[in-house]
Amino acid sequence: MKTNNCQVAIVGGGPSGLAVASGLAEAGVDDVVVLEREADAGGIPRHCGHSPFGLREFHRVMSGPVYTRRLKRQAEDYGARVWTGATVTEIGANRKLTLSTNDGMQSLSAEKIVICTGNRETPRSARLVSGSRPLGIVTTGALQSMVYLKHRLPFKRPLIIGSELVSFSALLTCRHAGIKPVAMIDTNPRVTVWKAAVLLPRLLGTRLLLNTSLEEIRGQERVDSATIRDAAGELTSLECDGVIFSGNFVAESSLIRSSHLALDARSGGPVVDQYGRCSDRDYFACGNLLHPVDTAGWCWAEGMRTAAYVNASLGGELTQSDRMLEIESSSPSIKYFTPQRIALPETLTDRKHPGLQIRFSDNLPGRLVLRDETSDLIARSIRARPERRVLLPLPSGDRLSACKSLSLEFLPA
Amino acid sequence: MPDYPTSEPLPKTIYDVVVVGSGVVGCAMARRFALEGAKVLVLEKAVDILDGASKANSAILHTGFDAPAPGSQEHTCIVDGYNEYLEIHSRLNLPLLECGAMVLAWNEAEAGRLEQILQDAHRNGVSAARIINSRQVLAKEPQLASSVVAALEVPGEFVIDPWSAPYAYLLQALENGASLARNCELLEGSFDGSEWTLETTRGPVRSRQLINCCGLYGDLLNQKLIGVSEFEIRPRKGQFVVFDKSARNLVQSILLPVPTEVTKGIVVCPTIFGNLLVGPTAKEQQSRVDAGVDCAQLQALIERGSDILPALSQHTVTATYAGLRPATEHKDYQIKWYAEHNYCCVGGIRSTGLSSALGIAAFVYRQYTDAGNRHAPLADCDWPQVNRIADPGARDWQQPGNGGIVCHCELVTRREINQALDGPIACHSLAGLKRRTRVTMGRCQGFYCSAELSELTQGKFPQPIGIARK
């Protein structure tokens, strides 16, 4: 097996991975390698042929492919190496990655490893949807890569499941390709993304059916219809030739699961501290692997911050910590939060740290509280909504150092 | 190799044997007759092989410990099929997971019935079977719910690759002189006392003997060709849930329940591809094509699986599927030669067909020769090596020049896909490509590779993954 070395290896060349690479290379770290298993770096925005991308990073509106080319060029201009067609098959415990490439198996050893493998949508099977399994059942990601990268259409009149941001992205992709969705449905009483989004399907002539669930998919070779159930329990058969399962993103954490790194059951990603360090402190993680799903811009900004942490870790400013303060939670409404632990004492202070990133599974008002064993440290009245990011700033390192335990709770109003 | 493309008419050869159906039984049958020196043609109405009952099963290689008594067709064929698989699998590069099985008793009543199952196992020649207590069970399977009372251990029950195996059987048949015609439905047939003349969707075919390996359509073909069927196919649907590879290490062996009169019950077992399988349900139905899944039943399977393995509830579902078993009103297989028609029916090969197929083929061939038919067995037959798509074994993603990985979840390379598309018995559907390579069968179910596949398969499938935009 051919062996390779570098200073920092980044697994995954999406917005967060490329940002980490840019940030490190710009800061003067030599020998930064991004490992990308696809033929091109860029991650999910690579096949989002529509706007808006790039506002936060480049202060202009771009399409996904233009944006990802720009991200990649930036990383390479700073001196990072983007190694495409390299699939990491194993994250080893000695800062060593095993790769499958067209040239055979190789290894890459690094001083620090940053895992940025992103997230993906939940497919039909994991949603346990009834019915047959014909052609024409896809996720938004599959649809978009087919339409924008390969110029192919899997169907002409699909049904869209979901009303997250990506569901509307699916709608725009359909419009771009001349595909006419028969309807867009969601089990929730309101759209998951912001309220005004209801205008988009109306504008594009697609029915938006809320309080509606998918009951069954029918068809032998290809999809020929789908049965939906409304709030009153009434069943309707919709003629369609495909189904798009959009959203319900999950962390792409298969490499983590088979590694020595601790996994956070709630988020599905690795357990990290406030610097994005995994349970083995030479390994970092950032991007949607930690918090499915956020925008490319958010992931990019997090990548830039993580680059600074990795750099500090290389330079010895971010040292091994004396103790880890784990954040517990017993609230069923909290779907996940990241980071799950705080490294103390805080050897590196980042004033721009966004704090805890939290997602909820319910739609209800209440109070979000971070408390230690004696008192509430931070509390905030919020409206929890599924798939919406809520941030809670972290108390100062000094304050946290006085805590024996931490818990994050949501108290419904 | 005579895998007649769908566009060409079939040659005017007179075959010794026409095998109707290319499920696992048809594939094994073609192999046996070809190796014995007969001139064989396999007819398949679908665009790909293994498109009926054989496309979905639990992939267990059974010892026959719980089969009907010795002397039954099922027992004979399972034992012979099991032994022949063990004999030939490495020569064909087919995998074998030697995991063993345990029949788990969850209460005293079930534990009491283990003794009878043990006696049946010994009667059936499975002498290694033995009863172990709960402490011994939990030592072997520490993730099991601790309420397990006892188990019958059957070390010889193994897991295999349910698609590569029949593919290899047929490939070996073809490499040794057999022919295959897919997309070729048998419409009519007449027997003149020495020869069959068959009308197919691809023209006439002539043959001395005919073997019905039609699985779910066995009774219908009997009625069409010989006017009578001694059984009726009662399709029995079995649904399965495939758990993520992260769940694989929760078990070491195949976990079987104590069976009831009606069903063998829900099994938890590793797959050769590194997943964990829970299923099947068992429900009789009229339809011979409806292999749909049902949300409530899938949820019940997940619950049952989590009762057996509490940690399973922490793992995600990768895939769900259903298979149709060609059960009949009879308990045993329905294999019968109709000498007056030069016709053999291989019917009612229900859930054990994957284990018994090689044995069924040998059984049918013995009867064929008993009736006075003779061929000169091939002195030096070819042993094709099929691609290894399951661990353990050297995989293509570990080899240079593989063209890169296309399906990231199952580590399927571009070279493997191209071989399945252009190689022997080339696949003509996405389902066929999945069975040959495992593309899109992993946790993302095509999120990452569908687009690439739509391009790689362009022009190759009658039902394309995606059509080019104008």
C-alpha cells in the first residue's frame, strides 16, 4: 500500500471542508489535503443549479456549481491540495486514513484530521413507506445531480414529500427541468421552512397540501400513482410517475461509526467540544455532519472557525484540556445539540463562537435553559420549530470552569 | 456465450432440455444438465434473471434440521443442495458466512419444544445440533435480551449471497454450452410424443424435454402445457427490514424463533453484505406480482427485532423489501416427471429454494436418467469465477484500475458496474444491476450515485433510470 503524509487531512470537500482547507492554507499551514470521493469537490451545492449561494463568503449571489468552483479555486489558490476520486474507507486511530483510489489502496497520515462528510436526505426505505418499489423514487439530492450534472430526468410528474428548504429547492429544480410536480405534501399543519415559502408552489402552479401524509406508492416498473391521506383520514390516489423524498437530513457518519471516535446518538454525528474536537483530540469535525442540515454559508463559516482551531492546535495554543464538561439533556423536544461537551479550562477564546446549536422535534413555545447544578446560566424564551436552528450563547470559560455539571433543557410554556 | 440478445430471433436448434424460468432453481437446473452434457436452453420472460421469487429471501443456507422428514423431497434436496454448495462455492468464488444458528426459546413452553426440534434435527442428520442454556446463549450472543430461556444451537446454518450464487450457476451453465433467452415468454406448447414445439414471444423453440421452473407461475404453466396441475400456487409474502451496517456486530449467528404450525417465524440474521436482517412476515395473498411493503408490518418487525436485540432500536433502517414465496397447499415440494409428456414440474419450492436448488437439480437429473435418458457428462468443465461483492474476500475497490468508487455506501466500483452492464449475462434493469453489484442498496439508497448510474446505464435498460433532456 502506498503511504502518504500531510500536515492536515480533511475528509470531504463540501463547503465546510473547503473552508477548513482555505482557512488553514491561508494561515500558512503547509501541506493541507482535502480528500474528495467524487470526481469534483463541492459537495451538495455542486448539484444545486439554482441560487442563492455565496452571499456570506463572496458577497454576491451565485448558483451552486459556480459557488463550489469558487470555493475549490480559493482553497487551491491558498495552497491546499484537493485530491478527488479518493474515498476514505477507514479512519484509523493513529491519525491515519485508509483510502481507495483508482491507483489502489493508499494511506494518508496527518498531524490533524478534520472530518467534514456532511449529510444526506432520508430515503424512502428508512421512512418505512408502504407500497411497491418501482423506478422513479428519489431524494432531492439524486434528482438534482441527475438534472444539473447529467441532464437527465427520472420522471415528468412527481409528488414532492416535505416542505423544508430543500423541498422548495426540489421544486425549483423541477421547474428548471420542465418537470411538473403534481403536488407537494407535508404531514405538518404548516410548512417547515419559513411561512412565506407557501407562495412559491402557488406561483409555480403546484398544489401544496399540508396535514397530508403519503400512504402508499404504487406501480410495477415505474411509479404510476401515490395514495395520500388528509387530516380527516380521507384517502386520495394521485396519478404521478415519481416521488421525491426531500429533506429529513441525517449525518453521513458511516466512517465515524466504524472508527474509534465517540458518536452522539441524538445528532448522529461525532461528539465534539466547543472547538469541534472529537473524542480523540487530534480529530476535528465540522459542517452538516454535526448539525443536519444548515446552509452552505453557515457550514463555510464554521469551517473557517474550525480552521483557526486546528491551526491553534497545531501551534500548541489549543492544548489538551484538564477536563470535559458534558452537557446532558432530558428534554424530549430537543432533537439534538452541538457541541455536546465543553473543554476546560478554555485555552482559546473565540468571541465569534455561535454557542450551542440546537434543533427541535416539536413545534411549541417555551424556555430554553442551560443550567449547572445550582442555577440557570442562560435562559431564553423561544418558539421551537422542527428543522430550525436555535443558538444559545455559551457562558464565559471562567463561569463554566466553576460548573460541576451542565444540562440543556427546554421547558414548554 | 449464447445469451441471445433480445433483438435476435432464437436459433433453430433442437434442444435436449428447455428450462422455463431463471430463478435460483432454473439456474441450478441449467447448470446440472449442461454439466451432464445435455443441450440446454433457459427461457426467461423478464428482462433479467432472478426477477421472481428468487429476488428476495433471507439468504440462509439451511442444513435442513427443521425440514420435513428424510425421504421427503424437500429434505433430500436441501441436504444435497447444502453439501454441493459447500463443495463448489470457492471454485465459483462465492462467499460463505459460517455463522451458525440458534433457535431461541423465550419461555418455558418454547423451551419445552426445543427437545422435539432437537430430535427432528438428529433425525434429519444434523447431528451437531444441541440444546444450550440461557447462560451459554448469552455468552455467545451478549446483545440478546436477557430473558432468553434456552436455545437449540445449529452450527451448520450459514449465510450466502442470494444473487451471486444463482448467477454463478447459470454462468457456469452458459460457459459449458447452455443458452439463455431473456425477455422470452412461453406462450403455447405442444408435445408430439417425442418433441416439444414451443411458441414464445421470440419465436418457436423445439426441445425433447421441458422442465417447469416457473416458481410463482408453476401451476399456470402446468395447466397450459399438460392440462393439469397437482398443486395451486398460493403466493406468500414475506417482508424484511435491513438494518444499517452499524448493527451487524450485534449478532454473531442466525437467530431463529421456535416455529409455529403456521410459520417459521421472524428471523434476525446477519447478511453476507454486512447488514442485519429482520424478517420475514408471512401472509398468503392472491397476487403473484405484488411484493409491496406495509408500514405497519415493517414497524412490527422493527419492534420484534428490538425485543430480541434491545440495542437494535438505536440503529437505523437501510432498506425494506418483500419477497413472494411460491407456497402451495402441500407441505412438501412438488417435483414430478410426467414421462408421457417428457415434462418435469418443479413446483412449490417455497422458502428453502436457495439452499436446495443445487440438490433439486441433481434430484431431477437422477429421475431423468432413471427414465432412460443419457448424455456424456463434460469431461473437463469450465469453472467461472464471479465477482466477489461481499466480504470476506478480495474486493474490487481494493484493487488498482477499478475506475473509482461509484456507489459509496456499498463500495461498488465503475469497473464492477461496467462488467455487470457489458459482461456475461449482462443486466438489463436497475434491479438486475443492484443484484449483480449492490449499487444503491446501501444506506443512502441512491442519494449519491443515482446520477452517475443514470449516465453509465444510458441506452442499456428498457426502463431507464433517467431519460436525457431534450
